[in-house]
Amino acid sequence: QVRLVESGGGYVQPGGSLRLSCSASGIIFSIYSMAWYRQAPGKQRELVARITSTLTTTYADSVKGRFTVSRDNAKNTVYLQMNSLRPEDTAVYFCNGVRNSDSNYWGQGTQVTVSP
């Protein structure tokens, strides 16, 4: 059974930092491309950052220079370090792992709230 479990969300003031973690089980983690998406109320889910199995990273323009995605294959975990947080970063953040169209998995999400 495949499981992706996010943690690390919470409440933070503007300018603050959070680190999200996503622990995976039931997959060969190292061969999966891992990503973080977010969905704010009333908006579509959007890609925040991705790290491939070869450690290539991509970021949404809105988070470049503030967020960093990384992975630890020994721990089957992907991270999202979020700095200089803004109110517009408030959303539910989801972990995604994909190998191909038949191997595409999601976590349950973790809430991030940025507010004074």
C-alpha cells in the first residue's frame, strides 16, 4: 500500500519560515519524481516545486528564491523549505509522487497559514 504523509504545516507570521516533510512508503522512492502542490480556497491546485529522481528541480515563479525542495532517498522523504512566507502562500500543501501515469500518488495535505 502506497502512502505519502505530509507534516510540518502550521501557522506562521509573514516573513517567517516553515519546513514541510513528506514521508513515503510502499514505493521505490528513489525512482520517483516528487513534487509539492498547493491549493488555496477557491483556487485550482498548482505546482509549487518538483525534484526529479536525478535531482533536477523546478519551481513556480511565485516561490523562486524563497522555497527550496530537497529529498533524502535514504529516508524516503521529500522536503520543502519555505522562507520569507507571504499571506498569499496560505494554502493546503500536497505531496505528489509520480513515476508514470499508472504510478501517481498524493498525500492528504497539510495546512499552511501565513497571517499577522
